[in-house]
Amino acid sequence: MSTDHSENYYQQDEVSLKQILMFLYDGKLFITGFLSIVAIIAYFYLQSIVPTYESHILYGNPSDLTVSKVNRAKFYDAKLIPSSVKTLEAADIYAMVTHKISSTSFKEMVFSKYGYLEKLNLNSEGDDIDNEIYGFIDRVRKDTSNSNDNSTYIFMRGKDPLILTSFLNDLFHEADKDTLNDLKEIELNQINKKILSLSQEIAREEIVLKNLREEKIKRFNIELSTAKAAKIDDIDLEKISVMYENTNLSTIEKTSGISTIFPLWYLLGEDFIEQELQQLTNEIAPNSTGLIQLNALLGFLESYKYTIDNTISAADISWSLTPTSPIGPKKRLAMVIVLSIAFLFSVFFWYVIEIFRSPKR
């Protein structure tokens, strides 16, 4: 009994499949026509869609040669500029490049510098032009799936592959060059700050020495007047000169002479004091050992030149190439999907037509 039931089931299934095939065969003209119309519409629609291209750039840490040359160009003198002792790592330079290409203002600068307003034929004004510029530079994106700690994948999508590629290359060219200039500026700023500090210290020292010279001239004038009034002649200029050279200026300021018993006018005499006054008066600028050292340090810093090879790159950049094929739309895939859906609809429509034509069937 069960065997007869199974045979009957397979017979009914075979008949049902035959009926389906006959049903599709009867509607072949309708289904074919419907698919043809949909295919033509889909084809022209896909052809009207402007293709989307993607340009990309991959950059990573600078080479060991670049890091070595940058560090050799730095100013090393722990006594003069303690902060200059620090050496830069590859990750530090890499971070500077990343910061620049992530900066909206930097991208706007590159956009304006290389004339992309004219290249894109943007004729809007006011807020509209700002929105269009921002919309363009905002297409620069980072692909996190293809990036890691040592390299970054940057891409840009749009309708004109040549402009996309040019902008990415210009952006990274400026970021690379500007990073090296920043490294130079950092060093020169440190040196200029120290030069300013030394200049101020030298100016203060010169003022102190100038005041001491004026005080000394004033003191010697007083002593000369006293010597002339007392008619004291020089006794031993060579001996007195040695004695005078060992005299502390602070002593001259605080006391009337080297000795509280014998004043300067008595010990030095009129002729010697006149010679000293003439020498002090003819002295163009006061000087001292400390001032000489300060001027030597200042000259050393002013003569420093930041020299670095311009052929090096702040990052290991794989430059962008103009894409030859678009990434979208996927016309073949879209056509397959549309035709598949159209076939299902055509079968459904034919089924509805057959219901109204032959209800019993």
C-alpha cells in the first residue's frame, strides 16, 4: 500500500514539473519581451551613471637614512641648549606627516596653492564655494583595514581620476616638504631664542661695565683735582701701575683709594691719573672676560647653519597612480541582479495573465 502511495506521489511531482515547464514555454514571448525591455532600460540607465574612481597612496615611517640625516643636522650643545640633545625617532617624523595630511587647513592650502578651484571649474560664490571646497578635500579618507602602526593607506574617490591622483600627490609632496621645513624651523627657533637670551645678557653686561667706567672716570677726576691741588708728582709709574692693575673697582667705589691711609691721588700722582683718564675716555666700549665669552658664544650660534639633504623624504611614500578602471558602478553585477529580479516579475505577471485567461486551468 505504501509503495503505491509513493509511486503516485512521484507521478504527481513529475506532472507538476512538466506543467511548470509548459507554463513557462507558453509564456516565452511575454517573458522574453519583458526581460528585453528591462535589459534595455537598465543598460541605458547604467550607461548614464558617471563612474566612480579611487586613487590611493600608501605611506610609512621614514627610512633610517632620513632619520640619521635629520638628527645629524640638529644642534648639539647641552650647555647652550639642553633641549637640543634629544634625538628624533622615525615615529616622530611619521606623526608630523600624518598630522599635516589630517589637517583641514593644510589641505585647503594645497587646494589653493595648486589651483584646484580652476581645475574643478568651481564657479560658485560665498558659502557655496566653501562647501564645495570642503566637500572635495573631505574625500581624503584613511582606510583602517589596510593601515597599521607603521603605514597608512589614504584614498580618495570621485569622478575625475586624474584630479584625484594629482591632489593626493600634491598633498603628500607638500606634507613631505613642509615637515622637513618644520624640523628646520624647530632647530632655528631654539637657536634664535638662545641668541636673543645671550644678546640680552650681553646688553646687561655692557650697561654694568659702562656704569663702572663712568663711575671710575668720575672718581679719577676727583682724585686728579686733589692731586693737582696737592701738587703730587708721579714717583714710580711702573710700580704704581702694577698696584693699580690689582685694584678692585668695587674698592674704588667704596673707598677713596687703595688704602684708607694713602688715597689714590697720593699714591698714583697727577700724570698717571691723567693717563688713565685719557685711556678710559678713549675706550670705545668697555670689555671684560665674561663679555668676551658671551660674545664668542653668540658668534658661534649665529654662524650655525642647518644643513640637510633635500633629496630625503619625511615618509616612505608609494605615490598615487591614475586609476584606469572605475570602482563603481558594477555594471555586470547590476545587470545580472536586475535581470534576475525581472525574470521573477515576468513569471509572476504571466501567471496573473493566465489566471484571468483560464481561471479553471
